[in-house]
Amino acid sequence: MTTLLLFVLFISITNLYYDHYQVFKLSLSGKEPINSNQRFNKIEYLDQNIGKYNGFLLGSSRMGHFPIEYVNKHAGEHKSFYNLNIFSAVPEDYLKILKYLMKSGHPIKEVIIGIDIFPLFNPPDVNRPAFRHHPNITGKSRFEYLLDYLFQTSFFYLFTEAGYYFGEEPIIYQHDYTTGRYYPHRSIKSIQENPGLYWANQLVQADTKITSLQDNSQKINPKQKEDLGKLLAWLDEQEINYKVFIQPTHPKEQALYSAEKELLMNDLKKYEIIRIKGIQKILQYNTNFYDLMHYKPVVAKAIIDYLYE
């Protein structure tokens, strides 16, 4: 019993001290949290800045590298966008968040939504510590919400990320919540140090994924298509201007989902889903990507150019 109590005490102390999901905000360790629950932290930031933004970018992590100043420049006067990308987000996430923002007094003049195919196959488990929605959205008490984090077994990060906590390894991601953008520092470092080796490893991983999907006959989760329809119907009901586009992908990723992408488009023909054209050339070069799933700002700017011009 004593050993068990000491183990639980160790878990709670390390979780509080290192704050792996950036929810306690105590900054006790002097190190930035190794992970971040964006669903919590972005709502936390927006709750403290009601009225500052009236436009929102919605999507999964692929949207994370859109430079907001470039979006604002194209969107026109009196528009102030916030990059509300969320790791592994799906349409249900966007709808919950938009409804909450409207209820809490945020003006919503326009939204840009990038539909990512991959999470529609395997939607995230929002009960995982990194994906839990803010208690203001779920209705859960803040005390209970934080108490759950206190007893997560995330102290394993201390072993798997020892190079960061106790060495010179860079953090995986750094988040700028004033704009909503995030920066993949570890990938950037790996690319700078040995781009040939980095991309060779990325391509091997992509080939493994292609084989896995071919062997397992993946299909888009039916609920995801239904939720996407609900999201777009709600935007129409609220008379909110929106631009919805299917995310462009690296050729390796394109090979995975092209058939399912066509099926999705056919199911949603009644909605205005934009297919980005004219940027295929820049998608051919690894130098325009951080990894095979996440493109750099140069691609994001080309998307904005297409949407507005």
C-alpha cells in the first residue's frame, strides 16, 4: 500500500511539475511542456480575448502553418483571423468550438475550413489527455478536469523524451497561441542537419503506411461525413461566410486517399467544397514540406491566393 501511494504521489508531482499538456500553467520546471492540449489552450486563450478575432481557420494540424498576417491581408478590411487548427481535428470538433465561440460572444464573420482526409478514417479519441476539449465546451467542472490530468501516467514522457528534459534535444512543437500557429522545431532541426536521411526515412514510413492501408481496406467513417454535413449546414443557418477546401497533399499522401476523396466529394456536392488547383508543381518538392503530411507556409500562401484571388 505504501509503494502504491508513493507511486501515485510520484505521478501527480511529475505531472504538476512538468505540466506535459500545458494545462496547469505553473511553469515550475523551466522547460516548455513537451506536449500541448490545443483543444484546451486555444479556447483558454480565446476566452481571454473575446472580440479580438472575427475570422477563424479551422482544420487539423495541416492548417497549423498558415501565416495569419497573410490571411488578413487577403481577407480584406475589418477581418482579424485566428488559426484555430487542432491536432487530428474532425468536423465535430469544429462545430462544437464554433457554437461555443458564438455563445460566448465572439463575432464570427468568416471561417476557412481545410478538410483533412486522414482523421476521417480514424477519428481521434478525445478522451486522450492531448485531445480533451476545454471544460467550458464539455460542461465538466474545471476542478475535475484538472484533477484528471494530475493523475495521468504521462511521466513516461520523462523516459521517452529524456533527450529534451535532461539534454539538448529541441522540443517537438512550440505553440504561439496569440496567432494559433505552431512550429515543428524537431523536424526543422533534423531537416537542417541531414535532409537526405530525413526524407529517406519519411518515404520509408509512407511506403509502410500505403501497404498497411491497402491490406486493411480503409473507409471513411460514415459519422465523419454526416458531421461534415452538419457543420456546413449550421454555417449556412447562421449566415456565416465560409470557404471549405480539401487539403492538398504530398504525392505520397495523395496515393493513399484519392478514391475516398472522390467519394466524399460526391456525397457533399450540395455544399461548396473547393478543390485547390494550380499548385501541384510546388507539391512535388519535399523542400515545401516539414514532413509528408505537413506543408510549409509557401503552400499555405498558395492556398490563400487561390481561395481569394
